[in-house]
Amino acid sequence: MQALVEQDYGKAAVYLQEQLKNKLPEIFPVILAQTLAALLQDDEAYIRYSKLLLEMQIRNGLQEQAKVQLEEWEQLLPGDPDLAGLRRLLTK
């Protein structure tokens, strides 16, 4: 989604098309929403979509990726109850 940050919308569209073919398509709208929230500097939405993305990664077998990101979020938001729930989900 770096292409969106760089305002290279053609490249962003190609990236999304490729990812929808190759990966879990339900995850990519969340990645897009997360990226747009970052571009709009909407911290609340960015955090919300980041948590949703973590949950989707955990539930779709992407535990290693989710683990790394969850550890980063736990450092940024210590004691966050949503992150604690995601940690429990990850360690099931």
C-alpha cells in the first residue's frame, strides 16, 4: 500500500488486484481502510483497523505475522483490553 502513500494509484490498483488473486481477499479491504486512515491521519480509525487486521490474520493462520505486529502494538498501547483479547486468541 506504499503506492497509495506515494499517490501512484495505478500501481496501487495493480497491487490490490494481484493480492486479491493470491491471498485472502477478505483481508485486503481492511489493509486498504488502514492505509486510508493513515493517509487521513485518523489515529482512532487506524488503530481500529489495525486491531481488526490482527484478528483476521490470527483467524486465517497468519499467526507469525500477527505475533510480530501484536508485540509492536502492545508496546504502543500497554494494557489495551482489545490487544489482550487478541493475545489470548493468538495463544489458543
